[in-house]
Amino acid sequence: PEELKADWQGLIEPYLAERNQLAGLVALVDARHGPTDLDLLMFEWLTSAQLPLVITMTKCDKLSNNQLASSRRKTEKSVSMFGYDDILTTSSKNGRGLSHVWEWMHRLTGDHEIEVAVEPPPFKRGKFR
């Protein structure tokens, strides 16, 4: 709805414009459902902010490999109009892909420290210990 769009726009645009510390954004999308209309609206706004963005599909442990591949293709197709091609797949339950999110943030911030509430768990050969 237009009213909701205006409300979100009124909150997001000033935040993105005034937040100089913001190096990039991680957008979380439930892999079982793909991006919602509101997600796509947000991606449109984020495109205008010209900030690096990684789309992170969550709850990937709940899908089979075929379902996940299909969901990823649909997500890639729906966000391609915004120029986003950096899509990660993750699961907090089994740790899948979380190290890639941390790597993306570290690459983005370079030598700057990332303020986080918790450190990422140890990662080795695609699995968390």
C-alpha cells in the first residue's frame, strides 16, 4: 500500500543518508518464501542509496538442495533488476554460509573493526566445529 511505502521511505531514506558509518547492508530473505513485495521495495530504495548490499537467504536447512537451488534462482531473477548478484545462502541451525557473511563484511570494511555482539563460531572446511 502507498501509505506503508511512504512510512518506510520516510524512515529509511534519512537513515541511509545520515548514517556515515554505514559501509554496507545485509538483507535477510527467508529462503522458503523468497523476497516479499516489501523486500523488493526496500531493495529499490537501497539501490538509490548506492551502498553495497548482500542478499542473504536464511533458513536454508529447511529446504532440500533442489528446493534451495530453485529458490535461489527465483531470488536472483527477482532482484536482478536492481543489479544485485551477491546472494549468500545461510542457516543458523547448522552454520551453513555464515562464514561467507562474515567474510563479506570484513572485505567491505577493510581495516575497520566490525562491532558485533558475538564473535562468529570457528569454521573449517564448510562446517562449523
